[in-house]
Amino acid sequence: MITRLRMSALMLATVCAAVPGAAFSSTAAQADVSNTAAAFGPTRCSFLTNGDLCATGIGGTPGGYDAAYVKYSGPKITVRFYLKCMNGFSKADNGAFSIEAGQRRSFVFAVGNQQECRVQMRDLTNGTYYYSPYVLP
């Protein structure tokens, strides 16, 4: 099971990987955050048997939602992410992908503020659907 501290470390590592060569002093980090158009909201996860399916709201422009699955055990599977919102809005990711134990896969739905949304993950290997809790951007 993933802890909030571990999730924060994963999110920080993801952001750091996306900004190569960035200086990591507290002053530089604060300056980077103030200049960004997006802000991450709370991450909410469903703890599945073989991994964690998480959704994070992203505020700002254009804003949207981050879908992520961390697989801890079990065989390699093929899945798809979908965004399902309470207002009826629905969107699919860019296509099926494989994931195996020890990997993390994510997809950002840059769809603006659709209010409360959750991630639906379909396991194409066996047809099962899994859902994250709802989040707001």
C-alpha cells in the first residue's frame, strides 16, 4: 500500500524528472512554483489487490486531471485510462498500454475544470473495470 508521504515523493520525483537541470534550493523551488500555471490538488487513491489507482486534480490553465496506476505485483496486463465526471463528461486516454509489477504509468487529461471526476481503468486482459475516488481540480 502506498502512503501519502511516498505518494508525495513520487509526485516530486515526477516533477523533477520533467524539469531536467533544475536547481533544487528552497528559493529556486519556491520561484518555480510561483511561475507555474498549474497547481496539483489532493491525490486520492483506490488501493487494489495488485496496486494503487490514483487521481489528482490539476488546477490552473488549462487544468485537468492526472490518472496514475502503480502496479506492485501480479502478471503483466494491458489497460486503458478513462476520465469519468459527474457532469457527464467522459474522455479516453491515447490508447492501451502494458504495465507490469514495479512500474508506474500515468496520463494527464488536460480538459480544464470538469468539476468532480474520477479515473476509470479498464484491464483489457480480463475486462475488469477499476475506479479511483472523485477529485476536484
